[in-house]
Amino acid sequence: MIIKHPDRHLTDKEFYTLIKFFDQVIAKKGFDDGETFSLSHFGLGTEENGTIFNDLFMSAQVLEISVDIEKGYKFDEQVEGAKVEMKEKPEKEQKELLKIIRKVQSGKKIKIEEVAKVSWVWYEVYDHIRFTPSEYEVPKEIEKIYRTEIGKYLDKLINDKLSISRKNYYKFETQKRVLIKLIEDDKKIGLYGNNFIIKEKIDWDCVISKIPDFCLIQTVYALQKLNYLQVLDVWESREYPKDNFDRNSLDLNKEPSRYINVNLILEDIFVDEINNQYKKENPKNVIEKFDAKRGVLKFAGQEVELSKKGKETDAVLLLKTLLKEKTNEWKHNDEILADWGYNDEDQKNVPKNKVYFAGQKVNTAVALKTQIDDFLECNM
């Protein structure tokens, strides 16, 4: 068993530790040969290394891995302190602890169980642990056990079968709706297509500040299990505030803001669900009809005139081009002009920002009739 409490709802921080350990130590993703990682690499927020170790202990124990104890700040002082501390232990235990410490001092690797034992007299040992994933041979059956346990946990999350303690979490369907709202509010699909990064501010405990009952990390992994999307990477980033005296510099003496980042690729089935939900919740904001011959767009219960007497204006041509697309992916100027009949040579002589101004004419006409701004996303 690699999850201590498989029937209890994990925090995103706890789940991150499990999934990061799996990706890099077991699945061997995202590192260079010989690269080492400290415990903090597997944690989020301000989690202490001792807590991260406890969360990983069962997994590392199953793998029977050994780690390096890297010398660093106050290393020798800490070792001597541990030797003093262990004199309070029974003689047999003293001998065992001394043997472990001598291995550390000689630069030898120690087993994960030995780290746990020596930590009782040397708590700071957690800060010196270094994992080297490229050195670990993980049997296929162990990898299967790990995948199975995580899969079973996600099944319980999806079916709302996990017990909770200390705080509430949204049911899974609500978690999914919150994720969809984040995607919609930032116009992710329209701007970036199906591949983008969600970035949300978190507090010291890895809780999204504005939606504390939402679990971003667990939700995206659950949706990956349902084949709605692919999770390419999850990581934490920090941003320091600007220096009050020099706005071009950062004030490294102040506490940074923390963010959780998730890189996703949405599958078409999820994009369709997002679009359908938007249409259901915003029926007035859905294009009802576009009469290209008359140059009239029916939108938000209004008829928006884009040309006089059916004249084929750039605004009409632009909408005709965009409405041919079945997706919301970004269309570039050269693609649009090509659809209007301009070849590569012709495009050299087209007035600058021709497509942009066509988009602005559409937006202006729509805004006058519906008070809805930015109907189209336009960049110069």
C-alpha cells in the first residue's frame, strides 16, 4: 500500500507529492540522467521536509530505494548533535544509529528505513536527502501496484466515495464545473487552442485562494483518467513583489506569491462539453443565425447589421470565414486572407491590419446592439 489512507480525501498538496514521486522516480519522466532531487522537489507550498518524507515513506519503502545524504549547511554540527542525542537511547539502538551515521559520514547511501530511524535523533537529516531516479530499477509489478492504487483513489474521487476530515471539498461534478469556469473566464480555448497552462494563486497550504474547496490537481488527473484531457506537467512557481525603491527590481526580502501551474491538452470530447455548457448557461450569447447575403448577424436576441444593402464588406467576409470553423482555435491573418482569395503574392499588397479593422467593425456593430464588448478576440 502506497497511500496511507486510501479512503480519505487527500489535499492537493498530498496528491501532488504522490504523483510527482510516481512521475519522476517510477515512470522516469522529466529529468536528466544522474540528476538528483531533494525532498522539497516533491512538495508544494511551505510543507516541511519531514512531512513530505512521511507522505513518501510507504512508496519509497515498497521500492526499497537508497538515498544520498548530502553534506551542507551545519552538516558536521548536526551530526555531532545527533551523536549526543542518541546517548539517551538504549545501547542496542545506539549501536544501530551510530552505524547509520558512520555510513553517512563516509559518503555511502543509506536505505529509506535508515533515514526514518536516524531522524529521531537528527531531524535535519531530511534537508540533506537526495534521490537519484536514474539509479533506481523499478520492477514492472511495483509500477503496476502504484498505478492501480492511484487509479482506485481517483475512482473514489470521481464517484464521491472519499471520507473527509477538517474541511469540505466540492463533489466531483462541481469540481469539473469549476475547472470549466476557469477555462472559460480566461478564454483559454479561444486564445490558445486545446493546449494551455492554468495558473492559480495558492496560499501557504497549497489551497487556491479564491476557491478553497476546489482541488485543481486532483480534478485534472481524474479527468485524465476519464480521457477528457492529458496532464503534461504540474509545478509550483513563485513571484516576488517589485522593490518599492526600484520598480525594475524584485524585493527578495519579502514573501513571494505562490502559484500552481498545470499544463493541459484538452480532448475534443471535453471541448465539446465546455462549449455546450456555455451555450446552455448563456443562451443569449450564442449566434443564432448569420445571413451572409444580407450581412445580418442574429445574436443575443438582436439583429446586427454588418453591411448596407447586402454589400460584401470585410466584416461580412470575416464572419463567413470564422463561422466555417468547427473549433474555437485562433485564426491568423494569412489564413483569413487566403480564405478571402488572396494568394501569398497578393497578401504583400493588402493594407496593413485589414483583418484587424474588419474585426473591430464587427465588434463595434455588435456592441451597439447588444452592449456586449469584444465579441471577437482581435490582435493587430
